Amino acid sequence: MIFVDNGNNYDASVNIALETYLVENRLVDEPILLFYINEPSIIIGRNQNTIEEVNQPYIEEHGIQVVRRMSGGGAVYHDLGNFSFCFIKDDDGTFRDFQSFTKPVIEALHKMGATEAELQGRNDLLIDGKKFSGNAMYAKDGRMTAHGTILFDSDLDEVNNALKPRKEKIESKGIKSVRSRVTNIKPYVNDEYKNLSTEEFRDRILLEIFGVETREEVPEFKLTDEIWEGVMKLREERMGNWDWNYGQSPKFDINESHKFPFGFVDFRINVDHGKITSAKIYGDFFGLGDIADVENQLVGVRFDKQAMIDALNELDLNKYIGNVTAEEFVRELFE
């Protein structure tokens, strides 16, 4: 096995693109170990409806990035107190064998004092009945990655804040996340590790996995400028744009009603690949124009707050609905 250093990149879209590039391009003949730490971000499973998983107003307010990964599974929150490990190799029949891939990490944690850490169920690492690591896999053209997270010193309140959407108004066929009781691993390791930064703890895990004393002894594959160009191209095409992170969501329907000062409004919106395919607006408001003009104005627009505001700003909503701005009107769909 050989280690790949991500150059201390903390951008989730870059790190997910790097991992994907290493899967989709066979650069070395031996298995690769990749670590990365992301700034606050939500990593969405390949088959999930992003809107259904995130607290959109909260993540916009706090600048939390959303990135869709290539593997299945549920949405997870990352921050600087959490790091990811990725084992990348040829698919030799071990796909879905989470035990073989998590074993080196578990053994390293045992040596560091977290002796009760274990794989439970299909793909979660638990300690004291609480989850500190979720794992997933992705395979393409004979290559695969088995990746997971380690909650070391993460802000667990933010996990709940960022992943707490109002699901009752959304109907979709996306794969929904299952929330578990979570914990950081930090309280369970030996005292000598408790004051380490996430980077320092990650590096100690690295040394344990390779069974060496110093970072210089870890065998490493160096990323060239050409490889980084390929990674950034992949990021531009997928992980770094709205169409991938939101537009790849399965079809879903929005049913939302709200009482405005001018009357009651009932929204019925159908979305496919992140764009509105049909919109119906009902209510007891008094309008001079045909409400179908407003509905048709939204068709083909991204189901995104600012995109919808921009579209409706081209109309005089007072004529059709009442005394309301486009921002006030659209805001109810996202809060």
C-alpha cells in the first residue's frame, strides 16, 4: 500500500474530486491510502435528494458547502474536527466487504486506547453504542474506493443543525439518511492523544496503519501537476457545480402552504434533475392577472432560491397575487 498526500486541501469539492480521480485513473499498481480533512460541508450520497437532506437556510447562512460523492449511502457532515480515510484499489471481489477495509483503522484506534471501537452492522464503526464513523464504497471499471469518516473533535451540534431539513413537505424517491447517535472518538483514546489537533491525530493513525515511527518512512506516491490538472477538471465538471450537487437529485415534489397578509397560498411544485418541471399555485388571494403566468415563469428554472427569485422578479407579483416581493414569496419554500 502507498500513501497519497492531498496537500492539505480543505475544500470538500477538491478532495472528493481527488478521490474520484484516483479511482477512475489507475496511477499505481498497488492500493492507495488517502486522507483528507474538509472545511464545514455536507457530503451527499450518490442517490440522495440534496434538498431533502440539508437544512438549506442554515447552510447558506453559515457558508457550509454541499458536495455529492460517487458512492451511495447517507449524507454526512464534515468539519475540521473530522477526517476521512479512503482505501483505493483494484476491485478484487472485496466490494461490500467493509470489515476488511475498516480493520486497519480499528486496529490503529485500539493501539491508541479506543479498545472498544468496532464495526457494527453493515458499515458503521461504533464505540459505547455510538457511531463515530460511517463508511461507503464506490466502484467503476474494475477500480474501487472504500471510504469512511472519523469523528475526532467535530462539532456535534452542527451535525444536527446542518442535517435537519423540513422533510414533511417533500416527497421523493431519493435514498434517505438514517440518523444515529454519534460521538467523537477523542474522549476514548489515551491521554497522550487527547490534545492533538485533527491533523496530528490523523498523522498518528497513518503511522499506526503503516507500522512505522516517522512520516518519512511512509511510502508515498507524489501527485504531479498534470494529475492535479485532471483533478481540477473533474471538480469543475462535477463536484464543484450546482448541476452535480443539486441537479443530480431524483425527482421530487414540493407541497407547501403559507398564510401571507394578503391571503393563503398553496404551492405544488414538481422537480426533476434539480429543475422545476411544473408548478401550481392555489389560494384565496385576489389577483388581476392569470396565475398561470407566474406558474409558467417558474417552469425550467432551477429549484434554487436565488434562481427562482430572479425569475419572478421579471413579473409584477402584486398584479397576480398581492403585495409581496419575489424574495418573500419564494422564501417560504426553503425555510
